[in-house]
Amino acid sequence: MHSTDVDEADDLPVWSFEPSEAVAPGLLAIERLGVGTRCETWLAWWVDLWHPVVVKLARPHQREHPRAVRSLRREADALARLGHPGAPRLLRDAAGATLPHVVLEYLDGPSLADLVDESGPLAVADVAVLGCQVLSVLLSLHSRGLAHVDVKPENVLVRDGRPFLVDFGSARTLGSLQPAGSPLGTPGYAAPEMEACEPISARMDVFGLGTVLAEALTGTPYPDGDPLPDTSLTPLAQRLLADDAGARPSAADALLALADHTGAERPWPAWADHRLAATSARAVARPHLNQWG
């Protein structure tokens, strides 16, 4: 039996793997990367692939809890269905194992939250490009009938200047109901209607993208950070953060608007713009598929 320790944040058990100890079959521990309510994340060495990977596994007291298993299954299912280059690749789905876990591609880079905390706000064009790349993941996810529901700067990793959206363990089917009195998302970063436990919608992710842009523009944590600076991108960021979900642009409209602020770094050719409407229509037409929320 693996040894355990106690997490300082919640006084509940966490795994205490020694370096080179097996986290799961063929996966040797390097270091713990983070701890959540039900699962924790480890950097490990996959011997067969001879490559570092991320292992997300149920915490010791959660290994038989159905919610921990469902969280891992949600992450595996979302990533398997998504297959987007702006999200980590799923390498193993072992959510049903004795020690439930999934293995993901290791993205070596800081979170956007850490990056701006260390280096300050980003240039407007860089923020626009980053927003386009994150939105491309969300648009693809929405077209598959899912919402991420926890879009925030901590869940955007930046590797070699390129952002990746991570942590799909809270992903839900569009149109599905939230648990009564237990809203999803991260307090302060969740859309008002998410905190009110309304049904899951794509506009909740659009609000999350707004918090990402706000933090990148100010260099301070949202929502208690500095006011948005006076930039050409500020009006769009404010629309993304509108309290009224109906006042926010769709993901496709936000993509088109962001493209106008990317300068010479426009992420796609202008002649492809009209294809966004078709992609957005698929997301709207599939709100109730695969009700595994």
C-alpha cells in the first residue's frame, strides 16, 4: 500500500510517492503538481514511452468515491472526443482501475496566472492571439455538445508562447442541470448564471474567457485586480464579462472580434472567417447530446 500524507490546505490525505515509486503500472513518480478536492496530479515518468507524463488520480480517501471516478471519466471522455491540439492528449484512461487515474500529455510551461504574476500584463496583440487559441478549443468542445465550465487563467498553460486549455474534469453536457445549491466552476471566475445554478451553456465558457483576457491585460488576478486598462481590446473583454449571458458574444463572434486585434499575427486566413458560422451552428444544434453531466 502506498504511503500517504496530509494536505496543508484541507487537512485531508494525499499520496506521498517517493521519487521513482510506481504511481500506477509503468508510471514512476517524479513530483506532485497539484491537489484538488477529489483528485491530485503528479508528474511521472512513463517507462515504456520513455517520456514524462501527467497522472491525475483519486486522492486516498476518494479512490472509491463515485464523484472522483466520474470526474476522471469526464476528463477522459472530453479529451478523447475533443482531440484538439490546444488541449492535452489523453494517453491512458484507467478511471475504472483499483486506483482510478488518467494519464495525460505533459505540457511543460507556467499557467497564464503565474506568467502574468511574474512578468506583468501582456501586449494587446498577444492577448488577442492567446484568446483566439483558447476560443478555438472551446468552439470545438461546444460543437461536440460539451462545455468546459472552469475556464480561468490557472487552467491555461503556456508552453513556448502557445496556450493550452487544461483540466477538463468538470466538463458537462450543454443544457445539463447543475446540482442544486452546488454550482460548478471556481468562485469569482464563474459566470453569474453558473453561480445561480442555471443549466450549463456555452456562454458560461465565454465569460471564463473574459476572465482570462482581463487577467492578461491587467497582470493582476481577476476579479479583485486592477481595472481594465484603456486598450482597443477592452470593450470586447467587457462584453465577454457581461453579467447578462445574452449580452455576451458567442464563441464564434468573439473569435472574429479578437482576430481584428491580432495585427500581423492573425491566427487564420481571412477567407476562412465565414466557416465559423457553420461551426457555431453545430454547437447550438447539439445542446442535449450525451447526458453524462
